[in-house]
Amino acid sequence: MYKIPEEIIREATANHPRLNIEIRQLMIELGVSVQMIGISQFGRDKSEAFSLSTAVGGTHSVPVHAQVYIPEINVDLAVLDPNFPHMVSNSPSWSNANFRDRAQAVIVHEFEEAMIHDRGVNHNEYPVTISNALLQIQSGNFEESVMGQLLVHDYGHYGAIRNAVQTKLRYVSATARRILEQYHERARTFS
Ligand SMILES: [Zn+2]
């Protein structure tokens, strides 16, 4: 299990206001709408474009059956780590990229993932298996619920990996594109 280095946590905590502003600015430059920046779902702090509470790269609001989906995204501590194992193993260029490039790659990925759920929930574009899986998260037994979460997550995540390489977000740096392309190549090898 990955543990973010203590030094990165200390530095990020000390610089949280600046990181928040920088990530928000980066999102706006890329063309992410202001409403999408920060996650309010489940009582989270909408003002945080950069979250100190997770170290997975970034995240997005999750779809809930029979609720309007509000697409929202953030970036987290893992973006500060050039040795973040999930990205280094799936996209080697992560480790040589700088903070802005890594953050851009994560923003594009989370944006595309949130937009997949936006189209799925709000425009009925989920395949039937995914609509059913979303229902099972709430109404199924424990196993069905866990399986449903996995299916819905993977549908969004792998869809985002595909869509990220042709994102409509603008001014994505060459290095960030390279990260996303390698991530795509690697995912194709395993699926
Ligand atoms: Zn994802």
C-alpha cells in the first residue's frame, strides 16, 4: 500500500493556500468550468481544488442512482510525488514531468471521468449494465453493491483513460499529453 512521503505532506500542508490557488488557476486555463472545481459531495470542502486528505492523484464526484449528477473534480497530494507508484508504473513519463504537467494530466483525467458520469446519469448514456450496476450499489446485497461500485468506477475510469488522449480541454502541455498517452497505451495492453 502506497504511503505518501511525510515530507510531501508537510510541504503541501504549509503551502496549501498557494497550491489551491495554483490548481484552481490551472483548471481554469485548461477550460474546466468554475462550478466543476472542488468537490461538495458528501460534505466535502468545495473550496479545495487541491485536497490534502487523499493521495491518489485526484478524484471526482461519484454518481448516485436516481440523483442528478453534479460533475466536480479535485487534485491531491500524489501530484506532488514524482515517484507515485500507480502513475510511475502505468506511465513512466510521470516521474520526469514537473508539478504542473502532472497536475494537468490528472485534471484532464478527472475531468473526462466526471463528464462520462455526467453523460451517463444526466443524458442516459450509460449502457444498461452500468445503469443496473448503479442501482445495485444502493439496492443490492453487500456483494452486489461492491460489484456495482467496481463496474461503475471502471466504466468511468477506463473511459476517461481513452477520452483523455483526445480531450477538448485546451493548452494541455506536451508532457501532460505524453503522460496520458502512455497511461492509455498501458491500459490497452491490460484490457
Ligand atoms: Zn480514474
